Amino acid sequence: MIAKYQAQGTPIDQFAQAVIGLPPLPKTIRYEDDYDEIIRSVTVAETEEGLTIYISGESSHVNFLRYSARVRQLLRVYLLFSLSEMATISIKGKYQRFTEISAEDIELAASSHPIKLRGIWSTYVAKYSGSALIALRALLNFLCTIRFMNWSTPYREFISKGLPVDTPSPYAVVRSGEAFLTIEEEAKLVRWFDGAAFRVADLPLPELEIACLLVSSYQFGMRPKQLGILRTRNCTMRTSQEDGSAIIHLAFRIIKQKDPALAQAPLMRKVKREWAPLFVRLMEFKQSHGPDEFLFGFSSRWELSKALSDQLERILPDSPRHVAYDLRHSLAQRLVDAGSSQEDLASALGQTNLASGLVYFRQSANQAELVNKALGISEIYMAVAALAKNRFISEEELARLKGDQQIAGAPHGIPVAGIGGCETGQPSCPYNPITACYGCDKFMPVRNLELHRHVLAEMRGVVIQFKDVSRGEVSSPAYLQLRRTISEIQAVILDLESGSHE
């Protein structure tokens, strides 16, 4: 290509000339702060050196002076134009990724002919991360829109297909299984919820907030931002006409949808009846705070995420540190393992793209393996609840306990008695004996191996009945409780067989 020259013989700086000719920015740019529910504005004249934006409850500064002078104005115009169309967290992410790429390579990509850039793209792939190259491709798409130098709208498809990017799988932790809670961990977590609900009257506001936050994350699998932006007005209560118990509904906002129209209708979710008292008590505290008060008391997503992970670490001290997304992934896998369809899963997670949930179906076992999992006989899926703190007793010791401390019941119509004792007594426990006792830290199993084997066999029979009557039943709470109970009964049997309780 023949270079163009000015009259005095100096080469024309075509890139600099193109930057000077960039479309003018508006005087003020407005964007939605959906976390604080306000429209914020940015005065463009005040952003020569940097830009302050609000992301999920916290302010963040974008320092344009970190960019080389050659590309600074180009990137500034791109990010400011994107502010009215893109989530602020995406703006921050692109700003950080552009700092990874040298100014020379940004200028070369912006000023090259698309075909020429494809010829040298492999050098970019070797030098930069996939996320940085995705940001660069987004910049090139913007250049197509404004017809910057050699770029124009017809090259949009070329950018996606002709400039490939290797990125790690977003579901790597799902495929490896690292994102899922074990049955033992879920059992401990549910026990903690039950205990918190049982002593709800004694819980101070901070403990109530974190308990309700964890219940919502575990039961509904919402993203941290969805949990964070929940207001007191999004929690509705009414009383059951049947038994007078509280019925709690939460209205979550749909987020991360390309079509804004899809995010208008809220996701209505009903809190499990046993855990509803936590929300009733929380709303009593919040009555004087107003309808716009954050339900869980966290003014930013990051504060909420840290508090949630910290609490999980206290409940599961022997487990790897878990985050809210682990609870979301675990919910998705539970639903798929229980027989949910793609549509059911997408509806539960608030997704509009059915393909997003395919990874969970690939991870799920077939129907026969599901039954084995529930029966507790699969070598792959068998989970053993930790019983180190449980105190075994003899039949003589059981006989000396008070009558209300001797556990007996008829779960699913099966009469069971003599399996052990309860430290506090059955009248003080609101849960179903047998199915709720195994795995409870107040349960004292009797040293009778054959008795526990008999209970295990009876429970397995109930699981078979669930499967024979209707495949849909495997998604019910009763079925999932049976699955946990069987794992915990089996743990008692293994402990007795090993003699570790002596």
C-alpha cells in the first residue's frame, strides 16, 4: 500500500487522524444502577482522566491514564459509549483486560485490514489471555459500527469466526464435580437451617439475616446479585387457612438476560414451610425499616458473597470453602438427578436459554443409577454422614431413658422403635422421627446392628415404591429426605461394623 504524505513530505498519521474523527460523545451519559435502583449520570467533560462507576453497590474507578496516549482516546470513547448499553461490571472487566494488551497491539488491530489481522492473529493468541482477546474483539465490533478505518459492519461475522479465541470452559468446576455439595454437606446444612428455625426467637437480627440468606441461596439457587438486590417489599407473608402456619414468597429479579423484556417478570419462589419462621421473624425486625430496605442487610454484592461463604465455612469447617454459585450448581444437579426436564431446570434457575443447563444433564446419572444413589448402594455416589460426635448407647441404657427420650415412630407407615435415644426428647423436636433422627447431633443410636439394618431395608423399600408409583415423585422433598436418611443410616451401620464406637 502506498503511504499518504502531507505537502511537506511528512507521513500522515492515519490512526491519529481516525481517532480525532471519532464520533462526538454526548455531554451526559446515563446508566441504570439496578442494585441501588437509581439512574446515575456521568458528565463526559469530567472523564478525561478517568470514570467512576457503581457496580453492585460499590463505586469503582476506571483510570484512563493507565492506557498509552496512542490508544487512550479510542478506548475512552468505546467504554463511554458502552456505558449506556452494557452492565457496569462488564465495563470494568473490559477496562482491566485492555491494560493487559500493549498499546502497539491495540493500535495494530484497530488500524489493520481485517484480512491482514487474521494473518497475525495467532501471535495475539500466543501472547494474551482469552478474556483479553474477547475484550479486543468487542472493541473491533464497535469499530465496525462506527466504520473506523478499515472496519465496517460486514466484518462483524468475520470477527467472530475469523479471529478465534481459546477460552476455558465456564463449567469446568461442574464437570469436575468441585462445584457440588456432597450429601453429607447438604445434610449438615439442612440440619443447621432446622436448628436455626427451631431457636428463631433467640436469634439477633444479624444472625437472622445470614440464616435467611443461606436458606434462599440453598433452596432457590439464586446468584449473589439476585440475593443482594432483594428488598423487604419482595418478601410477602400470609397465613395458611389449613393449619395457621406462615407461607412466605420471595420475588427475585431476573438478571443476565440479553433481552431486557425477559427480565421484567419476577421469579416467585415459596420458602420451605419448616424454614418460613426465619423469614417471619426477620420481617418483624424489618417492619420499621421501610419497603426499600435490603432484605438481608448487605449494601453490596461483594459483602454479601463474603458473608455467605464465611457462614458456610463455619457450618462446614471440614469442607473446602464454598460460594453461592456452589449452592446454585448443587440445586441444578439435584433437580436434574431427580428427573427435571430442561424447561423445568431453566425455570428454576431463571434462565431463558435451555442449552445453559445441558452440562448438568451430561453430569447426571441414568435412571438406574439414580435409584442406586437413593438406595445408598452405588459405589460412585454412596455418601457417608460423619458420626464422630454421635454417642452410641446400649439397649440397657436406652431402657433407662425417659419415655419421651426413647425414639419411636412410623415413617411412611413403617413402625420403628428402639433405634436409639434423643438428648432433648421427641416432644421438643418438630421433625419426623426416624427420618430426621439419623444424622442429628442429638441422636444416640443403640448398639444393635441388625435393628439398623432392618430400618435401612425398610427405607429402601419405600424408595422402590416411590420409583414404581411415579418417576415424578423423585423430585419431591420427601424423596430427597429419604435419600439423605438412607445415607445416614448406612453411616451408623458402617460405624457399628467397624467397631469405632467402642
